[in-house]
Amino acid sequence: MSSAQDPFYIVKEEIQESIDKLQSSFHQWERISSDSGEQVRLTKELLAACESIEWKVDELDKAISVAARDPSWYGIDEAELEKRRRWTSTARTQVGNVKKAVVAGKELNLSGTASVNGMRRELMRMPDAQQTDKSNQYTQDNDDFIQSESDRQMLLIKQQDDELDELSASVERIGGVGLTIHEELLAQERIIGDLDTEMDTTSNRLDFVQKKVAMVMKKASAKGQLMMILFLVVLFIILFVLVFLT
């Protein structure tokens, strides 16, 4: 899953846009006179925006906690979880600083805006080096996450290819076994056909002999019939041996 598809980074981008708008409105709030109606309106909007962003960050923290129970299921590791926790902590600090400055300005309602502005700038001050480091760290985090997701996708594709190769080999083996069984059945069918033919031939021969014996017995005397019966028995035995035992 790329960072563009990861729900965390989608929500993170939305929250970051809200924080950027919040800071832009805060800088506008700083430049407005403390006793003007415009500042009162902006104060309400800033406080409402802070509450909304804090709620979103809390929900994102809950999602991180859920992912931390089984990181491998979500395709992330402990290093990635720690990076996400650091970002939510930084976002919460930024929103908290704005909220503190706005609440302080609302409660004090100082006529001299210089001291209040100084306090606000101190609360919101982020060193340039830290901002640069955060930007570089954010880019590096994204690159690392994209690389890890790319490696994971390549591994999954390789595993799927291996499984498809094993399935193809199994299908080929089954096809070979089926072809062998088919050939064996054809051979058995030929043997059965030959046996049926031999049985039919033998049956015809026996019928012919029985008819001849009946005709001879009608014409011969009792002694002749006895001799003929013995002869036919011997002949039958010889034919039996020739047909079934050879």
C-alpha cells in the first residue's frame, strides 16, 4: 500500500492542511486590534478550529494504538509507528500553542498588543533548523514507507507466482494420471472384447458338436451309442484342454 492509499497519510494530510489554515488565521488574529469585533470573531473561529483539530488528532492516535497491537497485519513496523506517534505529538503541540495564545489574549485583553504579540510569537516560535529537520524527516519517512510497501508488494507477487507454478505442476500431474487411466481402460476394453469373441466361438462349436451327437445317437445302436458317448467325452475333454488350457 502506497502512502497515497494509506488511511493514516490521508488523514494526516487533511489535519496538516487544517493546521496550516489555523496558523494563517492566527497570524491574521495577531495583526488585528484587541478591542475590535473582527478579533472577537476570529477568536471564536480559532478556538473552534483548535477543538476540531485536537479531536482529529486524538482519533488518529487511537488508530495508531489499534495498529500497534498487530503491526504486521497493517504492513508497518515499530519504526513507522514511532514516526506516526511523533507527528501526532508535534501536531498536538502546535495546536495547543495556538490555543494557549488565543485564550491568553482573550482573558487578558491587554491594551498594549506588543507584549501579547511577543508572548504569542514565543509560543508559536519554531526554529528554522527544526522546521527544516521536520521537513526532511517527513520526506524521509515517506520515502522509507513507500520503499517498504514496494518491497512488501514485490514479495507478495513473488509468492503468488510460486503458488501459481505449483498449481500448474499439480494440474499437469493430474492430467498425466488421467491419461494413463484412460489408456488402461481402453486396454481392458480390448481384452474383454477378445474374451467375448472367444466365448462366442467356443459356444458355437459346442452347439455344433451337441447337434452332431444327437444325430449320431439317433442312428446308432445302444452299444454304438455308448462308444460314441465315450468318444465324444474324450473329444470334449481334448477340446476343453485345447481351448481353455492353451
